[in-house]
Amino acid sequence: MAMPGSSDVDPNSTQSRQFEQIEQPLGVKAAVTLGGLALMGWELWWFLGQREPSD
């Protein structure tokens, strides 16, 4: 009796892999990271910095 998930398919074959890894240039990685950090900072400023002081 075969175990669930076991098959005769080579796990390294291109058909069995769902995603193919693509190496991105360092500039693209840096731009996406900085853009994400900038958006998170803007959101924090928007929600925390926009409050009017309560008297």
C-alpha cells in the first residue's frame, strides 16, 4: 500500500514544482523593500500622527 503523497514523480522535475524561483536584481529588491517600509511608515503616521490632542 502506497503512502499518501508518495509517487513515482521526480520531485526535482519541472512539472511537479508549483513555482519556479527567479532571482531578482539587488536594485529591485532594495526598491521594493524601501517602498514597503515607506508605506508602513506613512500608515503609522496617518493613524497615530493625525490625532488631535484631546483636552
